[in-house]
Amino acid sequence: MKYNKNKKYAFTMLELVFVIVVVGILAATMAPRFSRDSLEEASDKLISHLRYTKHLAMVDEKFDTNDVNWYKERWQLAFSKVVDGITVWSYTIFSNTNHDPYLNISDEIAKNPTETKMFLSGGYGPHVIPLTDPRRDKSMALGETYGIEDVQFNGGCSSARRIAFDYLGRPIAGDLSSSTKPYQSDRILSSQCRIVLCKNSPCDDKNITIAIEPQTGYIHIL
């Protein structure tokens, strides 16, 4: 085919309209991917850390034939509402080696597997991991990083701010230091645990709920 240099090439009005419509559809589809949803980011981070806690518990059961209280050292994730007098709603992954009700600096706080000098804690008390500690993980401080103003616990963990797991990944709620046996009836989850992250306090419709299923320990968003 011979090229005609005198022929003019241009878009018709219909073609221009079609291009504009396609660009608009693409923009509408891609925009949510680039927008920052702090609730989703907070829930994704918490879910990943709950699953990591479960992983630690399954590979490091803490069973010790020479210690009748071995089960109190199970890996767990504990929430803390106030750190250094500031409401930050942070959480910490640890194993309570002292068997006491408190998280101490001597307890075995989990380390970041990719950055071993960093603790897996967003802050816990003025004498454990204060907000000024450069070793804390700020992404675990839900209030500070994502603007979470309230965290509610419903269902099987309504009276607990601590979630532990056994060697099969089964969830156990509450402070294990006060348990009297490995599988105490009021600790094992018999119903779904629901952790609600709220953007406002009191909690309103700006929230997201994370569920932990009994027996299986399956963690997901409702």
C-alpha cells in the first residue's frame, strides 16, 4: 500500500469519546488501590502478627517434662491500651517465662525475624518497651500508626486481651499465668473470638472485625 503524504489522519469524535470513557474506567478501577485505608492496613498487620504468633506456638510448644507450669510460657499476643500514659492500643508477641501476670523486660519478647535487633512490640508499659525505645515496632502501635482509637473484644475472647495458641494452633484466651492446667476450660476458645478495630471511640460504623475460629485457629476478616 502506497503512503499518501497529503492524506490527513485524525481521531473522530466517537473515537475520542471512546478513549475518554476507557481512561475513566481505568482510573476508577485503579484509584482505590492507591488510596490509603488505615483500617485495612491495621487489620492486615494484626492478622499477620496473629498468624506469626500461631506459627511460633506450633514450632515452639514450650513443653517441658521438668516444669509442671510449662504451658504458661506459650507464645501469645497481648494488647495494651495505654503506654507511657498515652492511649496507643499497641500489642506485643511474647512468651511469659516468668509465669507472672505481668510482661517484664526479662520475658522473652519475640524478635523481628528479618531484623533481629527489633522487638515485635508496639510498646508495653514504661519499664518494658516504652514509646521512646528505638527497638519497638511502630506498626504494632495501632493508635499511633493507623489512628485506631478503640479495640473491642467479643465472643470467645470478650474478657481477654491476650490470645495464645497451642502446638496444634488452637487458640487460648486470657492470662495464662493464672491457669491451673494446660487446657483450662475457661481459657480454650469454644466460640469465635472477634477483635474489632475502631477508628473512633466510642466505636461506630468505621470499624473492621478480625475473627479467630475455635479449634482450628483460622484467622480472617468478617
